[in-house]
Amino acid sequence: MATNPIPVSKLVLTTERTPTETIVHCTGKITSDTAQLLKTTVKPLFSERRVDHYSAFFIDPITNTDVLIVSTDVDHFPQPKTSPSTHSRDLLTGENVTVRQADAGSYYLLDVSFVIPDVCDLKFDTIEIYGMQIIGKQRSHDLAYPSVHGSWQPKEKVEFSVRVLKEYADPSLGWNLTFCVGSTAGCYPSPNLLTLITQNGK
């Protein structure tokens, strides 16, 4: 006896806006046929406000209970509580950040040295290291490298190392590698380290 196929429900999207969030309610199934509708509905919302948190809830239509919850937070460089002076910003430039490169198989080992900015009202205990590719105005391939922790004083020289895949190390292809030194209260960003590299032995 032949069984009747279960019809695939279409995707219905409704958008709910509040002063603090925008919620897109999805009813139906997300398939190759309906994915484009979801994309065209959700993508314009990202330009309306800075997105710090994404959540997705999948509900069983029979029991009306959550069967899968996906949630993630997006980190942004914290801004200093007080604006850095021109002198302080200039401390992290290509003139006073040194990067030496050594071959390590499929990686490059980058040895970085710099001087902590001369700012007395900011704690310096964390170095966050970020990689990304920027082509034109398009940013992609965001990478987070292991953080470096310590307790540093203004004007103190600091050194750290980071291993970068060779395929992510060519600045002519839009690859960027930067660090931000400070604390949760604020940090000072570096220039693109990939443009400051000197080869060991030269």
C-alpha cells in the first residue's frame, strides 16, 4: 500500500522589533528552496544596528518545546574609557612595533615586540590577537589567536609570539594580523603586523 508523502511546509517569516532587539520568527522548514527567503529577510537587519548577539531557537511543532538552541556572542574591541591622546596612539605604529618571521613548516612563527603605551589610567594585562581578510570593503575569515596575559607598566617593552598559517600571512591578498593591548576597560590596537615583517637572518 502506497503512503502519501508528507507535504513540506513553506517558510513563513515575521519580524518583531523592540527598542533593544529585532526578532525574526520562522514557521516552517529551512531548506534549499526557502533559504534564500531567510537570507533576504535577515541580512538587511544587520545594517540597522550593531549586532552583538545571535540566537536561534528550533521548536518541535507537536510538543511546542525547544529542541535546539543556538547562541553566540560577537566580541568587539572595547574602547578606552578616555580617548587616547595623539601621542599615545602613535606609540603603536610601524616605527615602534617590531615583527620578525621564522619558517615553521606550514606556519610562520612571528616574534613581536613593542612598548606599552604611556597611559597611566589604563590597566595593561591582556593582549588580544586577531586575524582577518579584507578585500575592498568586504571582511571575512575572522580568526582569534590565543591571548597573552601578564601585568605590564607604561613604557615597558613586551614580547610575544604567534603562529600563523602561511596561507593567512600574505598582506597583498588582504590578510591582516593585529593585536590590541589593554584590558576589559579598553585597549590600543596595532597596525597590520604582516606588513612589518622582517626575515630572521637579514
